[in-house]
Amino acid sequence: MNVQIATLSNGFRIVTERMPGLASASLGVWISAGGRHERVEQNGIAHFLEHMAFKGTRRRNARQIAEAIEDVGGYLNAYTSRETTAYYARVLEDDVPLALDVIADILLDPMFEPREIEVERGVILQEIGQVLDTPDDIVFDWLQEVSYPGQPIGRSILGPAERVGAFGRDDLTTFVAERYAPDQMILAAAGAVDHDAIVAAAERTFGHLAPRKVERPEPARFTGGERREIRPLEQVHFALAIDAPSYRDDDIYVSQVYASALGGGMSSRLFQEVRERHGLCYTIFAQAGAYADGGHVTVYAGTGEDQIADLARLTLDQIAGFAGDLNEAEVSRARAQMKAGLLMGLESPSSRAERLARMVAIWGRVPSLEETVARIDAVTADDVRRLSAEMTGSRGVALALYGPGAAAPDLDAIREGLAA
């Protein structure tokens, strides 16, 4: 693994990985400025800011930003998560300096023109409306909210329409001043890249930024809760979350193996029992989500009004029985799926760059793939059984339900079912 890391005097970090044989590169800046870093009155501003980055700088208008990358056949995009906002591009090797210049331009010198703010406000309000009209999207926002009630990490990334409708230029510049500090930024690049050249360019572009103190986000506290919205939909959307390890917890890989064996594929317990054997749904899955200081395993299924009670019962039975009868073959299969997913995904420079940034943000280093695979291989059936017992015993539970689900069990019944 050709990974190299450098840190500028102001705390700005650079991490690169050269991938021999590639003619392209992916690079971007990942910033610790996501939804969990917003105050309640700022909810949605990180995402709004991500949209505004492409709307013009002093050197380029919105069209020129897009054309600068697309004229060389490249790709430019961004996203906002609860812990991060990322601005990234993929280009051919010779165009890496151009991509870095464009990314730096939209980060460091946005205009935030009032007309463009109004245009993008309309776009984001449409995005919010689209999510509200998509039950299997909105149910996860509700699940997050009741898992972490009253906390920044529990709020939606898009924010409520009433707040988005009131944001102005000062709100954008305030969030940048509060959160876009150099030691909160990581420039990651993978593929056909030259580490020394990128560090030198980063020094010229970002080296002048003055260090400043950034307030730490409120710690994540999974407390659990319930939200039920009974509506005359075609399906009941059932989402369950159980408190689980964080990225920095020694049990993170155990949690991921657990989720994979429980509901990570067609051979998983939930898929086989609930869909294949009983035909109660089309979609059912489990996945492990984690943050720097918290995490959860989520189970989702969509089913009919007449099937929700049976689906919930079978799902709880599978979770509750996991610790008692999990076998080594299931764990071995889950480990193999995790390793294959990791290694196949990292054949892309874009995935590599994102992994580089995430690892540096979490641990301050990039574990080798060999180290990561070894940690996955080290997970035993006993480890998964132990964590399963902990999760169904003392850990918190949250439930979100949307649709004609009056027959679905409430949160107390869910807790009793998991403890059975």
C-alpha cells in the first residue's frame, strides 16, 4: 500500500495513495463539518453550504466551475453526512492540478450571491419534499431522531423546511468561520497521483489558512425511542435500531459481522426466514452504522398491513435467538462477504480516496488492507454471540414505523421480544 501522510503547519492534513497502472485519480477535501456540528438553529446549513459551493466564486461562475472539470472529461461532486462534508473530483492524471484548484476555489472563495442562494433554496426545498414523499427514506430520518433524541446527531441532514427557508448569507459565512478550520480538513487523493506534488500544491493553496479553535461536537448518546406515523400507504415501513459499537470501539468489526450474518445478503437469517420461508416481504436487511463515538445496527423491512405483526415477530425471534444458535459457517460467510466487499470496492480510486480520508479522520492513520482483513478474520462466532447478547440485553432500542401499521408491536413489546 503506497500511502503517505503529511500535515501542514496549520494542521491541514494530506493523505495520498498511488495506485500503479491507473491513468486517473480521485481527490477531494473531507471536512469535519456535518450535521452533528450544527447548532439547532443551524440544522441543514452544512448541506445548504455544500450546494452553494458550486454556485460561483470570484474567479468562476457556476457554469465555469462545471465546465472546468467536464471540459477535461472529469467529474465533480460533493456530499454531506452527519460527520463530514466532502468535495471531490475524478480526473485524468494530467488534470489533477486543475481539479485541486477548482476544489480549493469553491471551498475558499465562494461568493454566496443572494440570487444564487434563493435559487438553491428552491432546489433544497424540493429535495426535502422528495424525501418526505419517499417512505423508505423518511423512516430512516425518524429512526435516527428517536435513536438520538434532542441531539445534533439525531437531526436530519437536510434540515426542516422552515429553517432552510430562512437561511441567508450570514448563516453560511458563520458556519464556514466556525467549522472550516484547516485542522478539520483532510485532502485525500488516490490513483495516478504524486504525493510530493500534491503536498506542495496544498501548501500553496491551503497553507495560508490560520489555525483556529473549533468547538467539539456533542457526544452521541443512543437512548432510543419510538415514532409511529399511521398512514394509508400500500406498505408498512418498519425500521429498528439497536445501540452498537462506534468506529473506535474494539468491537466494530464484530458489529459488522453480526449485521452481515443477521441481514446482510440473500443467505442471511432475516432474508431466509422472513422473505424466503414465509414470503412476508420483498425487502429486508440489516446493516451496521457507526460514528466516531457511537453506532447502531439497523433492521429495515417493508410489508403489508396484514403481515406486519408476523414480520415483526419473526424478526425479533431471529435477533433474540442469534446469541444462542449462531454457527461458525454463518460467521465465516459474513467475514468473506465483508472482505470481498472491502477489496472489490477499493479497486476504485474514488473509494480509496474516501477510505483514506475516513481512516485519517478516525484514527489519524490509514491501516493497511492486510491489517483490516486480519481484524475481520479475527472475529469469532463467540465474539458475535457475546455482542449479540449485549445488544439484546443492556443496549438501547429505537423503532420507526410509517404506514398502515396499527398491528405492529410498540417499543415495549419490541424490548420484550428482544429479551426473550
